[in-house]
Amino acid sequence: MLGLDRIKQTLTLVLSKFLQQPRMQDFLNDKVRVGSQPLPTLKNIDSPYQKVSAVPNLTSQRDDIIFITSRFRSGSTLLWNLFRQSGTCTSFYEPFNERQWFSPKLRGENVDASHRGVSDYWAEYQGMEELSELYDEDWIRTELLMTEQSHQPKMKRFIERLVELSPKRPVLQFNRIDFRLLWVKQHFPKAKILHLFRHPRDQWCSFLTDDSLMNKNDVELTYQDAFYLDPWCDDLAKHYPFLDKRFTPHPYQRFYALWKLSFLFGKQYADYSVSFEALTEKPKDEINAIFDLFNISVDPFSIEKLCNVIQAPMPARWKNYADEAWFAAHENEVDNLILPFLKR
């Protein structure tokens, strides 16, 4: 074992010295410069040799599509269920989820016990096995940041097919598009985006599967990743280097950094943002506001029934985990790291 460790150390040292050679540094820098050059902006015009103009995809131009964007453990299942229970929409739960709700063989039968009032996630996907031909599990962990020019035709077609197969107004609830909203707006320009966010400290407590094991004193050593924090940070660190464990070694720091970035993306690019706290404390007001904005017709009696779907969790749960000073210290450190990446 000791010999193997020495071999690894030797190879690492040789590779490090190789990469530090001036010629190799020049080569790598050239590659980075080429890859980071922005593409020129071209205005589309018809070819003089074409007799018929290209026909735009009618599905992606529909104005009745609703995208819900939120982080994991933010109350997104509750919001999805409200649309599901409205009777006027086909509400799709986490279309990119690796359980592949459209596949009876892969989705299983498990339902999270914390998702109150939910008996399944897949009823809306029945008979849609064809989606497996378009689905790519890499969507859950790679290329998590996408801009207008990101090339993902398969992802676009997957979403379009969901919309086309929807018998009612399509609502798509995602936990994996918060950093892809620019791409969504580019390819579905008439769709509406609803952004849900939650107090980061309470969300953190919900994020932990065992908060006694991962208590504030030990969590840096005992943290067990259940909601993709590490793979998301690994992928997004290419764009936001402070997500790298070298700069944010504490898991709450990385969690909060993702929360803050997601919050800023949602506030900037969504048509409407709502907090989980407002939704649970003033359900009637928020449901009416959302449905009015998105032109969803539901009678007052139905609104009252939807309010009964909401079961608010214990407020300010974070106070049982750690005090204000503990959270604030980590959050302030992250806010200072993020600041250079934001417009002043």
C-alpha cells in the first residue's frame, strides 16, 4: 500500500511539473483563449436561394407553458401539487429526475414521506415511455450553467415533447434549471417562469438527512450528500471558482453559495418570485396572485380547497441547529467571495 502511495505521489509530481512547463502553459492558455471567445452576434435573414422561409417550431413558441424553478428542499413539491390539484393544468414533477417518471421499470414506487399529500410523482407521465429516447441523465450533474447559446437540442426536444403530450396546460416543475434560465428564455420565449425560494437556513436543515450526525460542530467532517451539493459545486466551480472546496471547505458555505446564486438568477430572470414562507403563511393571497398573473381560472371555492393542501412546517427550525452568529459568519464569508462576480 505504501509503495502504491509513493507511485501516485511520483506520478502527480511528474504531471504537475509537466503542466508547469512554459510551452505547455502557452498551449493551455491558447486553448482557453480560443474556447472563451464570445461568438459574433449574427442577425438571421433568409437565403436568397430559398423559396420558403424556415418555419419556427410552434411548440417552443407556445405562450401557455409554465416553468417552475427552485432549489431542492425549497417547497417545490408543494407548489407542483397546487398546480396538480387545480384541475386546469398538467403538472409535471421534476422532468429531469434520474428516476425517469415516464419509465414504469425505473421510477419505482417510493414517495418521500416529507411530501405531504402526495401519493405518486408519475401519474402525469403515464403512456409517455417514448421520452426515454430523448432523456439524458447527464442533465442532472453536468452543464448546469447554460446561456442563450448553449447547444442542447435533445433537452429542448425533450421539453417540447412533454408539452405536446400534455392534455391540459403544461406546468413543468424543475429543481435543475435555476442556472439554465437564460437558455429556457431563449428557446421558450413566450413561456412564463415562476421562481420559488426558501429561507436558506431552514432549507439547510431540511437538506440534512440526519442533523444530529451532521450537527454544527461536526458537519464539516460528517456531511453526507443527499441532494447533489458536491456534484453541483464540482460542475459550477468552472464558472464560479468559490464553489471549489479549496475556497469554501465548509458544506454550509457551499450550500449557501448555491442558494445565493440561484436566488439571484431566479429574481433576475423569472416572471414572478415567491418565497416558501409567503406561500405557507398567506396561501390565499399568493395562490390568487400566481394564478392571476399566469391567467389560470379557478373559482374561489377551489382556491379554498388548494389552501387546505398546504401544511406549513415548523418555522425558524434553524434556531434549533445553530445560533445567528454561526450562520451569519459563514454567510458573510460567502457573500464576500461572490461579490466580485456581481454587477455593482
